[in-house]
Amino acid sequence: MAASPDVAAKLQRALDVAAQCASGGTSDRYEVLGTQLQALETVARQSVQGTKDCKALVAKLRKGAALSSDELGMLRAIIVGDADYYLKYDEDFDRAKGALDQIIDEIRSLQHGELDAEALAHLGVLCREACSVLTPTEYYLQQKERVRRFEDATRGPIGPEAGKALADVVADMMPR
């Protein structure tokens, strides 16, 4: 499936802003890049979910009909495809988890000393650092759990009730 003109245009805009950021971008430029990337992600997802194939898949699921391996692959791409790619290409989980463990150890060491102004300032910084690595760690684990739940739900034939539930999930994800 070729990219829609809207996807291609948003892709080009995001790449233009990324080039500006790479050559000495400001925080404002990076904020614009974040906005451009969010818009690109949205239009890419909606483009997949708005295809005729997706609508046919929803109809087949609602009827309780068996899915071909290609249709099951499409269902997977729609429901957990983003999580699959995130888990496949993420290399930060182990690093973030290790960093979080180190920060927690440092926080633990503060509990045995006097919590004066300097120690409290240090504790505040450690908490901020912990939160900055906690967010991607938590997100990684959520995506892993999403994929596992999808695999559990689609292992073997999809029954009529599950098919209708999956059809509702996919239909709710489709652009209106």
C-alpha cells in the first residue's frame, strides 16, 4: 500500500524540522518536532485503520468467520503492531532498568543520614532522575503485556464472542 499524500506531506515536514534540530535546534524547535512526529504517528495509524481491508476484517470478525494468516497478521498490526515494533527496536529497557536500580540504591543510602537541606536537594534530583527512567521502563512493560494478552487471545481459533469483541476494538480505532 502506497503512502497517502497526507502521510507523505507530514513525513516530509517532520524530517525538515528534525534536520533543523540536528543543526543546532532550540527547545522551541524540538517542541515543534514533537508535535510534527505526533501528527505523523496519528495519520500513519489512521491510514492503516481506514483501509478497505480493515473494514472487511471488522465485518469478518463480527460474523465469527475464521481468519486467514494474512488477516490475523493485519489484526495484529492494527491492535499491537506498534507494541511489536517498540519491543523489537527498543534497546533502552535494560539500561533504564539498571539506571533506576542505581538511583534507588542511592536514595536508599540517603535514608541513613541526616536529611538536611543539601541531602533533601540531592533526594529531589534523584527522584526526578528516577521518574525520567521509570517512564520508559513502565511503557516497555505495558507494551510487552499488551502483546502477550493479544497472543493469548488469538492463540487458536477466535470464537464468535471474541471475534465480536475484537471487531469492536478495531472499529473503535478506525477514523470516523
